[in-house]
Amino acid sequence: MTVKLFLQALLKFLAGLILLPLLLFVPAGTWNWKEAWIFLIVLFVPMFLAGIVMMFKSPDLLEKRLNMKEKENDQKEVIASSGCMFLASFITAGLCYRKQLMILPSWICIAACVLFLASYAMFAEVLRENAWLSRTVEVQEGQKVVDTGLYGIVRHPMYSATLFLFLSMPLILRSLPAFVIMLGYLPIIQKRMDNEEKVLEEGLEGYREYIQKVRYRVIPYIW
């Protein structure tokens, strides 16, 4: 662990902790929004704990996860599209709460919290299994194909986890329009996976064989 890495992680965490509430509560026109507070808790508490664990047990992996400088043009477009999707979804959720438009039943919030935390646990397991899990698409020095655990079921378990994480977010906020917007993540990760697999096939030994071995990308027998 280095002071530079600690400060980098802390600043990014604090930036999200400041920006996200503004995206929710300003459009909502109030701080008295129970579901938004629930969402912030289930998002940032596990994130903080995971960051602490990675800081001490796997600082190299944490550094990779903090790096968002994509080299591939396709991935730069994916990052930009994802950012627009999140902005639109969170702002829409806030506006829906203000106007009380298309609000989902309260039990949806509880079920979505369970799904969110389960997906977060899955994401943590993926991080544990794959030490080369960089946030950017690249082939790293000494990288090997991981084909055990969740990687023996689908080729991109990280995207499986993030798919359910992201889709559960607007459900926690009980906003149907925000959920519809978040469905935009499906074509976004499809584009990211297409480019990522092309890079890995060209630069990572054994990846073409791995594709033949593990047929599905995200959800067994479906995707």
C-alpha cells in the first residue's frame, strides 16, 4: 500500500459520495427520500469495505481497478455511453420521485436490495478469482486465462455481476422509467465484450481455446 494509492482511492470514493446524492436529491427536490438513502447505504458501505480489503490485501488489483484510461476507441465510447446512461437514470429517478410518477411498489425496493447485495458478493468473488481484472481492456504482462470458478460457467462473470447490480439500482429507487433507461446497459456491455474478446483473442495465449470451452458470456444458456 502506498500513500498515493490510498489518496487516489479515497478521492474517487469521496467524489462519488458527493456527486451521486446530488444527482438524486436535487432532481427530487428534497432530502426526505427514504429509498435514495437506502440505495446510498447499500452502495457505498460495501464499496468502502471492499476498498479497505483490497488496499491491504491486493493493492495491485486496486490500482488496476482505479485506472480508467482506455486505449481502445470502442471502450472510450462505452465509458461515455455508460456515463450518460447513469446520469439520465439517476436524474430521472429523482424527477419521478418529485412528481410521484410511475413509482413501483415498496416491496420492489426490498427485493432489489437483496439482489444488489448478492450481485456485489458475486463481484467480490470475481475479484478474488481473477488477479488480472483490470478496469481497462488490455493484455497484461504475465496474464493467464482464468477458467475456474465462475469463469468456468461464463466467460465474463464480472459483467454478469454488474448487469444485476446496475439493473437493481433503479428498482431500489422504485423508478420504472429509470429502470428502462438502465436497460441501455445491455447493448453497452455487448459492445464492450465484443471488443474485449477481440483484444484477448489476439494477445492472450489460450483465450481462443477458452472461448470454445466456455460457451456463454454472461448468463448460462441465455447470453
